[in-house]
Amino acid sequence: MSIKVWDYLVEYAHEKKQINAAIQRVLDSGWLILGNNVREFENEFARYCSVTYGVGVNSGTDALFIGLKALGIGPGDEVITVSNTAVPTVSAIVSTGATPRFVDIDPATYLMDTSMLEDAITKKTRCILPVHLFGQCVNMRDVNSIARKHRIAVLEDCAQGHGALFYGKKAGSMSAISAFSFYPTKILGGFGDGGMVLTRTKRLYEKAQRLRFYGMKKTYYAIEHGYNSRLDELHAAILREKLKHLEGYILKRIQLAGVYDALLKDTGLILPRTAAGNRHAYYLYVCRHAQRDRIIDELKQKDILVNVSYPWPIHTMTGYRYLGYRRGDLPHTEKAAKEIFSLPLYPSLTGSQQMNVIDTLKSIMKRLA
Ligand SMILES: Cc1ncc(COP(=O)(O)O)c(C=O)c1O
């Protein structure tokens, strides 16, 4: 039986009754856009993250874009982030008219190397955008102290960080504004696109609310240029049901990661390293090996599918060549892109499926030794 990179059907089977009932309630309510479910989900998710305000939007990309716009980022500004991330981190920056600037990653955790931040700051730098990649947080103590010193804003990209903790603080609660994705594969994923902006600041909250709704505060009257980026009632209702299980799902992810850690530790694979102060939420269980492509091929032959996030650093992609980076500029990012891959890990992965992955990997690794 094939083992997928990700599979929502088993989870859905467990929650079907509640989710279908929530969908039915929305359809029967007579209200489809920006209603009670969106408001309640904004409150519930903000509370889960220990933040005051939430603004539901269309996607994680829009949450980043609207968050940056709310901070006033635009043409002429520079935003520091990493090249080892999903393309939307960078495309959201570019959509504001600002220029992304990259720092390299820590090769052990694949997260932003915060020791490189100060050297990347220029007169144009307006924001640092750390990405809490694969389910664990960037060192936000470093990011925030550097940002304070240079009086620049911080926006956390939490698309992969739902429920991750840094010294007890939730991802998304450690900066002026943060952005989440509810894309189906995410730790908290819906059945379509969705995202949320979180903030503690009323001014940023109200600005983000206007930006997602044509710049309007009052219906039909725009007080500024805005966009259309609304989370809809159906998705909010589904996400409210899924939020009830989020903590349990994260604990399951941590347990599955513990099994991989224990049983793969002497195989020659480099296993994920948890950064200091983190509760890793294991959005992805990222391994590393110089012969990655061969390992992936052999797993595929046994019907085990794995994921590579990300095979191409963004600064080397055709679409972003104009930024002026060259191969060799971010050596740790570039090397990791050739060697990392992630094993199947999601709450509905069964013990026997996981043992199948482990046994197959062990025999591949023995042959490679
Ligand atoms: C790190 C990161 N940032 C941003 C996004 C964008 O989220 P969405 O796909 O909901 O637009 C994603 C999802 O792919 C992501 O992984």
C-alpha cells in the first residue's frame, strides 16, 4: 500500500460528522461572507496564539502581503528574510514593491542564521521577516533585540509554525504582526485556501481589516486603496472544528517524530535538530543526506513518497534572478537544498505505516553504507 506525503482523508473520516454539520450550519444560516464564523475563528485562533486580534484572509500569501502593507512597507524598502522558504514568503514582499534581502541559514536547523542579520541591515531596511520553517521558531530573542536596536519592524511567517513554541511563547505572538496559512497541508489546514494576520496592536488590526476588504470601514466607502482577501464563512467554520483538535494533532506529530528519532538514529541519516528553546511542532520531519535523490528514488520504488522542501533556493530561481544574487552567495542554503527531504509525518499516519517507512529506509541506508 502506498504511503503518501500527506493524506487528509483518514483525519476527515474521524471528524466527518462535526465538519459536515458545521458546513450545513453555514449553508442554512443565510450568511456566507464575513459573518459569525470568521469573527469567532479570528478570536479563537488569536486566543490560541496568545495574541489580541486576528484578521482572516484568503491565504498565507495574502496574510504576509497585508501584514507588510499594514506596517507601511512599500517601494524603496528592504525586507530581510531567507531564501530557504516557500516562494510566497518572497512573492509577498515583492508584491508590496519592497525588495527582499536574504541571509543564510543555520545548517543544523535550516532556520534563519540570526548572527548574520546585522550585516544585512542597510539604510533601506524596514522589516525582518523570520520564517518559522518546518514547525520550529527562529531565535526571536535575537531577531527582536536586533530589530529594536535598529528600529525596524518584525513580521513572523508562521505558515509552517502553528503551535510551535519558543521559550514558551507561541509562534505568531513574538512580533508586531504575524502571518498564518491554513492551506490544507498545514498543521492547521482547511479544505481550501485561507490565512490569518495576527497582531496585538489595534491600529494594525484595523488597517489589516480594511486592506482585506477594498479599503473599506463602512460598506461601499473606501477610505484607502485596498484589496479583496476574505476568509469565507465555510472555511472559517471548518477551521473552527479543526482548531479543537490542533493541540492533540501537534502532540501526535511530536510522538511520531520521537519514533523516527529513536529508530533512525544510527542509520547515517542526519535527523532534525530542535533549536534551543523550541517546542518543534513537526510540520515536516526533515532529514538530510548527500545521496538524497537516490534514497528518494528507492523509497518511491517501495511506494513510499517523500517531500523535498525546498529543492531550489529562491535566490537562484529565474523569477528572482533580478535581485542580483549568485550561486555561492548563500552556501548553507544552497547545500541544504541538494540534501534535505522529509519523511511522511501527519496525525493519521499509522504505526504500521511508520514502521514500513523506517524498515525500508534502514535497508536502503545499509546498502549505502
Ligand atoms: C513558509 C510559507 N510562507 C507562506 C506560505 C503561503 O501560504 P499560502 O499557500 O496559504 O498562500 C506558505 C505555504 O505554502 C509557506 O510554507
